[in-house]
Amino acid sequence: VDLLKAVLCGVAFEHRRMIENLKKAGLVVDKIVLTGGASNSENWCQLFSDVLQVPVLINREKESGALGGAILCD
């Protein structure tokens, strides 16, 4: 369990690093939207929110990647 949490924290902190770079470039990040498998875990969403210090929203669309592909094909 500790090893899994360490991996998840590493992923969340890497996202934080990328978001900090985007903020330095002038982008305002006031919320995060999770999709896919990560959005199915309440703990994962909370970890992201804690690390990124912004609200985490969950996309209602479960197959957002497929939906995006379909929209691009239209």
C-alpha cells in the first residue's frame, strides 16, 4: 500500500510541476478536471486536489477520449 501511494504521489507532484510551469507562462489554473480511470477513485481525486491545491472536478463522460476522437472526426 505504501509503495502504491508513493507512485500516486509522484504522479500528482509531477502534474503540480507542470501546472506551476503553466502558471509561470501566465495561465490561470483554478480547477482541474479528471477523466478516465483516475476519476473513478475518490482517494485519487482527493490526492490530486491536496497536491495541486485546487478543486478537482470529475467529468461525467466515462469515455472522454473516444468522445474527443469522434468530435475531431466530425
